[in-house]
Amino acid sequence: MLETIPQSRRERRIAARQAQILDAAAHVFSQKGYQNATTKDIAEAADVSEGTLYNYFANKRDLLIGVARAYADEVITDMETIQPEGYEDLLAQFMANRFRRGRERRLFMVFLYESRWNEDVRQYYVEEAMHHIIALTEQHIRDLIARGVLREVDPAIAARTMSATIMGFAALFELGISVNHGSPELLGTQVTDILWNGLRTYGKNGRD
């Protein structure tokens, strides 16, 4: 669940400082990896003292949890804008949003690499963020099937297909494998067309 928007001035100030530090942590993790990053690096990137950082986060693991949850909340917020009416266009925009975020892609690659032997990364990035996103996607697909927007498919496989498509492109980009897509918007439209309409034609004159 997304957190309630803080109401008091003090709560807004605390939330803003936490967001500032988490943004810095995401940047440092994406550049150095979780193992090599230090709280000193993160404090410097956030332009705060280490003492101030520890007022908001207990340790590096706590920062990792915060980055994972912030990532999940951002994706979930995007997903919640995708309504049944105009679903294809909104799905294309969602894909474009995911494709244009370079730091998010680097974080994915860093955490994918380190989750194999770092239990903190596995638990708090893979378990907390990725499983949450996939579960929400699956439920979203179930709802759309029930409304008749999508045809009857296995929601678990469909959710993982969507997630794997986004993560696969992230890996291609970070490995330097070019995709001649022109822009994130165009790539989002093209990928959505393949997911939405498939690859085969329907009859002599194309799709029915």
C-alpha cells in the first residue's frame, strides 16, 4: 500500500528529507552496487552528514529496503493509472515510462547480480519489490479479464510476461545491445502492440 500523504509541516519535512536520502541511495547503489556503496557515499550524494542520515535510516540495509519500496510504489502508481478505457494507449505509456528510466535499469542489473549471494538484496529487492509488483499486475489482469477487456489467459503467466519484457529490455539496454526504437514512447507503443495483438495475422485481410 502507498503511504498516506503527510499532513503536518514536520511530517512533510521528514518525508522530503527521507526522499532526498533515498534518491541519493538509489543513485549510489546504481553506480557502485550494494556491496561497495557506503553510508558515507550516500550521505555525500544527499548533501547531508552521516549523522543526519542515521536520524532517518538505521543502516545500509534500511536504505536498501527504502529504495526497493520506493521503486515498487513508483511502478504501482504508474500501474494504477491504467484503466480499462483506453487500456492499450495507457499500457504503452506505462511501458514508455519504464523504458526511459536509466537509473532504474541500472538498479535492476545491480540487484539482479547481487541477489544471487546477498540475502539482504534478495529479500528486500526481489521479495519486497518484484514479487509485490508481479502480484499486483496479476490481480490487475484478473480484473480486466472479469470486465471483458482482456481475453481468458492465465493471469500469472501474463503478469510475468509483462514483467519479463520490461526487465529483458532493461538488460539489453545496460548490456549495450541497441534497439532502434527512436524514443521510449515509440518503443512502448511497439512492445504494447506485440503484447496486445500478438504476432500472427487473422485471415487473408489481416486481423478480424
